[in-house]
Amino acid sequence: MSVRPGTVVSTWTMDCFAGRVRSTSDLVSEVCDPRFLNPQTGPFYVEGAEPGDTLAVHFRSITPREAQGVSTTVPLFGSLTATHFTAMLHEPLPERTWVYAIDTAAGVVRYDALDSPYQVDLPLDPMHGTVGVAPALGEVRSSLTPGDWGGNMDTPEMRAGTTCYLGVNVEGAMFSLGDGHARQGEGETCGVAVECAMDTVLVLDLIKGAPPTPWPRLEDDVFIMTTGSARPLEDAFRIAHSELVRWVCELTGLSSMDAYQLVSQTALTPVANVVDTSYTVVAKMAKTYLKGATVMSGMHGRLREP
Amino acid sequence: MSVRPGTVVSTWTMDCFAGRVRSTSDLVSEVCDPRFLNPQTGPFYVEGAEPGDTLAVHFRSITPREAQGVSTTVPLFGSLTATHFTAMLHEPLPERTWVYAIDTAAGVVRYDALDSPYQVDLPLDPMHGTVGVAPALGEVRSSLTPGDWGGNMDTPEMRAGTTCYLGVNVEGAMFSLGDGHARQGEGETCGVAVECAMDTVLVLDLIKGAPPTPWPRLEDDVFIMTTGSARPLEDAFRIAHSELVRWVCELTGLSSMDAYQLVSQTALTPVANVVDTSYTVVAKMAKTYLKGATVMSGMHGRLREP
Amino acid sequence: MSVRPGTVVSTWTMDCFAGRVRSTSDLVSEVCDPRFLNPQTGPFYVEGAEPGDTLAVHFRSITPREAQGVSTTVPLFGSLTATHFTAMLHEPLPERTWVYAIDTAAGVVRYDALDSPYQVDLPLDPMHGTVGVAPALGEVRSSLTPGDWGGNMDTPEMRAGTTCYLGVNVEGAMFSLGDGHARQGEGETCGVAVECAMDTVLVLDLIKGAPPTPWPRLEDDVFIMTTGSARPLEDAFRIAHSELVRWVCELTGLSSMDAYQLVSQTALTPVANVVDTSYTVVAKMAKTYLKGATVMSGMHGRLREP
Amino acid sequence: MSVRPGTVVSTWTMDCFAGRVRSTSDLVSEVCDPRFLNPQTGPFYVEGAEPGDTLAVHFRSITPREAQGVSTTVPLFGSLTATHFTAMLHEPLPERTWVYAIDTAAGVVRYDALDSPYQVDLPLDPMHGTVGVAPALGEVRSSLTPGDWGGNMDTPEMRAGTTCYLGVNVEGAMFSLGDGHARQGEGETCGVAVECAMDTVLVLDLIKGAPPTPWPRLEDDVFIMTTGSARPLEDAFRIAHSELVRWVCELTGLSSMDAYQLVSQTALTPVANVVDTSYTVVAKMAKTYLKGATVMSGMHGRLREP
């Protein structure tokens, strides 16, 4: 599908299991085909997008399509288990499925324990785990992987009200999204959030003639944010923080060492995921410290709802 | 100095440079002796403390002693530079010193760039970078290192209003603290916060006969928090999150897999430091999700100011 | 090109710079296009190869095509420098090119220093850095990356006399190779070996109906070898060693704990590369400890030259 | 005990379990006190040793004192298991003990499987896992930890015929050694080698007025070797290789970039341990490439037996 810059797109996404996990008795290893995990909506061909441009994606709304979401454990996947990469001699942890009732009106999702009657309501906070463009160098990457093209970053910051900036690698950018989460903890510890299909309204726009965007950046009304996706986790941190230093230099005219200092005293650093093939860290700085600098040509202010 | 459990202690700490860095022309490598970096106040011998007990340290107030703080870069130290461990062939980054005016009444510290006239006020948010007890196994560790005994964790969560829980390894616990920061970003990117001497009021108390505290834990009015200190950074994450899973099990009676799931959807995970000899990650869960469970015998509620 | 199992293939490969670096004044960043680095020969479609099979690749001979090879530094690439992933604020290290005279008859390559008259002959030990099949899950990966499909593992063990076993992911396996090295140190420290075009004779064969080969394995007359490619480097170690434990179990009938013990006392563990997008570690065990077990249906013995 | 430089010392060391593990039914967690694991022989006060000097330790002979050695698994310790740092939700792997018959005359140790009748002889190759001096900065470190003072490096290179060079941090150096291994694989995968008490003859000597030795170095008749101990494992690699580059510069007069290149093509990089609190990597270069440079004032040649 081809879209013009500035277009408002109303779309929807399947959940990461393509809808195959419906009840606590559905186990991922039994009902899902690993080749078709995390289906994406797209790609959208953005007219006029060329390598070196920056694609802006502003999320107007992200709304669960159904009254339930699911989370699971998956054998040899997650941050507190041996995995195919952190290879060990342990048996996999038990495979389980949790079902969350989603009450969109009340703004809550209900956690329901499997082994005891414990129930507790958690705030609904819908987001997309996977948001990206086509990678560089002709690669085709699994939607389970995050990188400099975006992809499966799994940060709760990717919520309605946020604008995501992605560097364009190929003509048309080839934007796609998916992996809706009704909510997610920072780190996505067990590897799976509260997964659900989403109705999403977003605006796609294009920034041309500006410095390139080497790693995905985000902006909301309060913060600018950078991301880094790599292993080990300190490299994800290093990418996010060096990108924040670089961006602050561009926005304020500060020298590199002065920006390093300012970032050191002001950055917030929420971990995004420690489970995917690369781990993701977000670095955030309040825009008040930028003293009125114009971020990305003022794109966020134009795309956000009035 | 020997203190009885329940005692309110009014003390003070030197800054991490022992007061030797006073102006932008003072460079750490010229004015400091590496053997005497990060001096601590203590140790305090806590009467009755025995291995297996948990020491509770509640911070009533942490107040800068002077009207200025300093930050610096230090050759081969920090997260965006080659170091003695992440050894590379680069020359060290430039060594610089920044001086911050601290206005305690207004609650701000003033960032003042070195290479351009940029100035901006940041919120004052005083904390202690180094809080700990004597390590186990007869080790004597540098105050530059964090670990399961606490030490140089460098988390901004260690502020007034927070209670820190430390497992006791030796008779008397041998508590010490230092490394006051007027404020600090998450990650302490360049390796040095806004360093200053502090006047600190704290209460020390003892929890006996409860499950041990293998890694430092924190509690404030809203959150329980765990910490992990290790390299690579994902191991610090794994420690903090597995400790949070374990603690939630203790507090709620949830099974391990159910607690893993609840933590996965609710944890906040701010990075503490990615610069010290071990890196530190904090995992936080709102106490509302614990449904009224009593944390550490209600210690935080008793020690906080009425 | 389509080949039948058992076929002897005589082929050649370009060097990793596609021949564009010829003298000490040719710098990679000036003469090479990053999209066309590390060109491969292939893919070869192996008749009858299906997912789950194992492809055997025996190297009969690997011979430099020319009388010189080159090595270089590349900005922000290598193990003792900041990189795009281990992101730092340093300027890149200097970009340099070294030219090695190759004397195939004498079996030496000549190191010639750039900044002083130091010269020394090193043993010629030709190998292929990149050997692989098509990845699983429909991915298309850069030839700069190693993984469970093989690829840019950069181990000096991939020399004439060695058989490489690769798990087949797609019909026909789609085998390719390239990145010839006249020799290479373990770790490929600066990121670039003594690069040269190669004339290579190899035999391709197929193992069906045996346990799958989840990560590339190698065999020569003395050793069985496993590989792991991941970051951080300990995960590459964990993969290689857990694969060796698993393989020893298959070959000897030892229990998992007994094989873990035997591997612990007998494995050699040469690092392959600490520079590529994933790092590679090799684990080796002498076949004498296997007490005559038949490895991969005796494939190596059949494919090696009599 | 005080020794003069040049003294030949005949001593002995206990095994790492202080002799408490004697049969396959002795489990470490039942028979050992963690506070007394890995007892060392020493410290030896070396007369005249001052900070900045280098201590040379040449091993004349290392001989098992008894006809058996033991190896074990230890709960939450080892490279293919969750640990206290790589914290996970798995149950610990089974705890087991293997007993090896040592035949010093035949030069073999006999591996005897626990769960099947598999037996195989392995070459005897005695070494010391722990060799070190007192750390800097007033620290007291557990003998389970390696670092720039040496300590529990667990490299098979520490065998008879090797000279180990250690930078002196305190007056008298305070040398100690222990943790004898009848043999060990590279990586010490399960965390425990073939442990035994040793009779050891060594020579201690002192190098004054030379460049300092920031990390332990080794030399045998063929190779110079550097070590790095850190986490993640790539940092241990980076330390070892940057130390090798630095040492080659000192020995040959090559520029830093030229030495980086020579190391890249010639280094061997056997992993030492991936189990201790820091991991250790060794980098080796054949002395023939040094073109006759004199290493450490010719110390190795003087200390080795004629």
C-alpha cells in the first residue's frame, strides 16, 4: 500500500501469535508455527521517501480490538531462562499461558494467577512492540529482531501520543508495524507482554534534508528519546546514550563533552527488552533542558492531535 | 561508632573527591590520589546485627553542605569511553571539570557549559551513591565497587524518603555511606554525578528472623525495588528481576511462574550505573499490586517521618 | 548452480574487498562500497537437500590466487576500537592498509610494518572466513554476519583438510563461500585478516536421517569441533560448549552430566572472531577420547583425500 | 615467609576443597565451607619488592601429591548453568563428584563416567589455577577471583616450564599460589578441573626499573602471553589483546597500529575460564616474530632449568 506523507492511516494489527493463543490451555509450542510468529501490518510504501530521509510515525491512538489479551512463557525464550543463545544444560522452564481480561472503558487489564486465586487490575497502556522500516544492506530481518531499522524494540514508550523517527534505508521506506501490547513491563522479563490485536491510527510523514537518523528516536510532549538495540545490554545503553549526546549537540550547539555532561546528569534510562535477539535500551531527556530548541523541524507538534 | 537499632543518626559525608576538586581548573588526575577516592563515613557497628539479619537504613534527609557541586570526566572511566576493562587503542577522552551552583532553597542545581554560554537549571535531587555493609567471605572491597553488600550502586532511588535493606554478613553489619550526589542521570553516563558533601539524617534498624536479603532492596512510599550489580549489564538485570520475582513470591504467595508473569507486566527498570566495576540495575514494582502484603515487617512505615 | 551430493567442486572466490584494495594507499572507506563488501561465490543448490539434513563441505585445497594479500583497519570496526555497537565518543582509530607478499611455494606471507622497517615472515595458512547456507525463517543476512547458518565465522580452523557440517534450512541448502584469508590470528583482532582471492577445491555431500546440526560443526583428522556465534562472547562460548556436550552425548552414549565433565577437562577453546556482528568461539575435542565412535556417518574419512 | 629474589622454593598446596572431597559420594555443598574454599599457600614476602616492580615466578615442577584427583559440579556455578550472577529461575543442575585416578609415571589421569561404564585416559598436564600477589588499593580479594593481581585465572598455560610475571602492588609483593589441577580444559566449563594437592618447585625473582606489568603475563620457551580477566568475556579478550599490542610495541619498537596489525595475524587466543567471578582470556604470540627481542631482561632464560 502506498501512502503520501502527511496521511492519517487507520489500520489494525494481529497479535504476535496470529490469534492462535486463546485460552490458558493453548501453548505456543503446540499451536504456533515459529515461521509465522509476530505478523506485521504493511509494508507501507511512503511516497517520496529516499535513503537518508527520516520517516516520522505519530501514533494518534492504539486500541485493543478484543476484550482479552494473552501472555505466555515460551521454551528457551525470556530473560530469566536459558535460551538458544545463553545456552545451558537446564531443562526449559514450564510453558504456561495467562489470559488477561481487557476493560478498555475502565482502562485496566486483569492479571489472573494460574496457581492461586490471586487477581489484580493493572493499568491499560497500549503500545506497539514492533515498528520499523526495511533494513539497509539488502538484509531481510525477522520481525522478532530489533535494530537500527526499528523492528521489535518492545519499549512501552511506543504508545499513543508518541512520534517515532526512523532513518529511511530504501526507496519508499517500507514501513510496517505490529506486536500490540495492552501493557508491558520494562524489560519484558518473561519475553511476552499482554499481547492483543490492535486498532491503530497513525500519521506518516517525512523529514528531508536534515541530519540522518542512524537509530530510532522518539518524541512525546515532554521528552526526546533515543534507542539502542544490541547485545550485551551495555552496548544497547552505549548506543542510546551516544545517540542522545549527538542529538543534544545538534539541538543545542553544545560541544560533545558538554553534551556528555548534560546527558549524564539528566537522562532517564528505562530498559525496553532483555529478551529479543538484540536487547533494547531507551534514553530520555526532558525537552525543557533544550531551552526551546526545535526538534525534527517541529514535526511532533504538527502531527499530534490538537 | 556503635549504634543501637532504631537510632536516628545525623552525620555528614565528604564528596567522592574528598573536597579536592573545587574549580573547573582542578582535574581529578592532578589533584586526587586514586587510593583515597570516594571516602566513606563509617563504619557504624550496629548492636546485635548478626549474619543473616537484614539492616534497614531509612534516609530522613540528605542535604548538600555547600553551595556548589562538581562533576568531571576521568581518563579511561565512564560508559562512552574506552576503560581499563573495555580496553582499546584510543587516547583517553579530554579530562574536564564542571562546577554546578547549588541553590537548596530553590531546589535547583545550575549546569554551566564549558565551551559555550549554555546554562540551564536542573532539579536538585540529593542521594547517596555508596551505601553498604561489610562484604562476605572476608573480602575488603574498594568503595568504588557495588555488589551484594551494597556499595557504589549509584542509583538515584537512594534519596530521602527511601528505606534501603542490606543483608548482614558480619557481626555488627559495619554500615557505611558516602558519595553524595546533588543529582544524577540514570546510568551516570560519564561516570561522575553532581558530587557534593552531604548532611544526612538516617535511621538504622534491624530485621531478625526473616528470610535473608541476598541483594540490596529498597522501598519508598510507592514502590518495592530490587538491585543487581554485575557485568555484563544483562546479568545485573537478571539479578534484579529474579530477586523481584523471589520477593513477590514471598509477599504474595504466588508461584514462581505466576510471579514471573506479574513482574513481566509491571516492573519498571531504570538503569543505575554503567560505569563502575560492576554495573547496577534497579527493578521496581508498585506496592498496589501486592494487595496489602506487609513488606519487611512494616519497617518502612515505621521509619519514615510521620 | 546445481550440484549433486558427492561432487568435487573447483571454484574461486574474490577477496572481501572485491579486489579494490591493492596498495597501502587504498583505504577501504575510499575505494569500497559498504553494500558490496565480502562478496560470496554461490549459492550452490545441492540436489536433494531438505530442511533437517546436514550438508558436509570438505575442503581439499585452498590456494591464494595472487602473490599478495592485504589487511586494513576500517573506521569503527575491530575489537580494540569503539564501533557502531560499542558506541563511544572517541574519534575512529587511523585507517591504514598493509600489503603482504604471499610466497605459496615457501609457504609464507611477509608482514611489512608501515611506520618502521620491521619485516617478518609468517606461515601461510589459507582458510575461508565465510562459509554458509541460507538462514532459517526466511531471513536474508549480510555476508558480514555469522550465525547458526554459518556465514562469517572467521575461524582459522576452516582450512584445507577440514570438513564443515551445516544444518540445512531451505530446499537445496543454498551453499556459498568467500572471504579467503592467507592467514588469521585467533580473534581477528583488528577485524581484517590477510585477505586474498582463493582457488578452492571442495566436496559437497549430504547427511540425511541423522540428528540435526543446529550450529556449524567441523571435523579434521584429529578433532571434532563445534562453533557458537553470539554476543556477548560468553554466549558464543556457551553455545559452542553446550553443542560439544550434546554431540559427545550422541557419539558416546554418555549422560549429559558425564559429557559436561569430560568436555570440561578436554576441550580446547580457540576464539575465532571478536569483531563481527556476532562473535564466534570454537570448542574442540580430540577424537581419541571418543573411543572409536563414528562421527557423522564417517563422512570426513570418505571425503578427505586418500 | 620471607624469600630473597632468586630463591628456589619447594612447597606444596592443598587442593581447592582443602582435601574434603574424597569420593563420588562427597558433595561440595555438604562437605565444604564456602568461606574456606580454594586455600592458598603463602603469602611469601619477597625481599626488596616494591610497587611498580615485576615479580617473576618460574615453575620448575608441579607434581600431584596423591594418586587421585576429583572434579565436581557445584550448584549455581559453572558456564552452562544459571549462577548467582547469571540469575535465572531454573533449579540448579545436579551436584555430582567424579574421581580421577592419577598415574604420574604413565602421565595420565583416568576419566570414569558416573552413569555408564565409559573410561578413558587423558594426558596428565599439571598446573596451578591460582597464582597471584596482593591487589592494589588496599583490597583483600577472595582466592576465587582473578584480576590484574593474578589470582584465580585458571589457565592451563600455568604449567611447569612457564614463567609468570606479576606487577607488584605492595611492599614484599605477598605472593601466593594454590588450586592445583592435574589437567583442565580451556574454559573450565563445569567450573572445576581435576583438582589435587601439588608438590611444586618454583623460583621467585624480581625485575626492577622496567615498564610496569599492569596485567599478568606469561612466557615459555616458545610464546609470550598476556592475560585479561573481566566480564563480559570480550572485555577479557580486549585486555589480553591490548596488553599484547602494548608489549609488542615495547619489544619491537613497532608503532601501535603496526603492532595491532601483527597481533591480528599471529595471536593465538585460548580461553582460560568462563566460570569465575571474572572470566580470563589468554593471548599468545610466538617469540620468533619478535626477531630476537629480549623479553623481561631475559628472565625466563635465566630461571628455566638448564
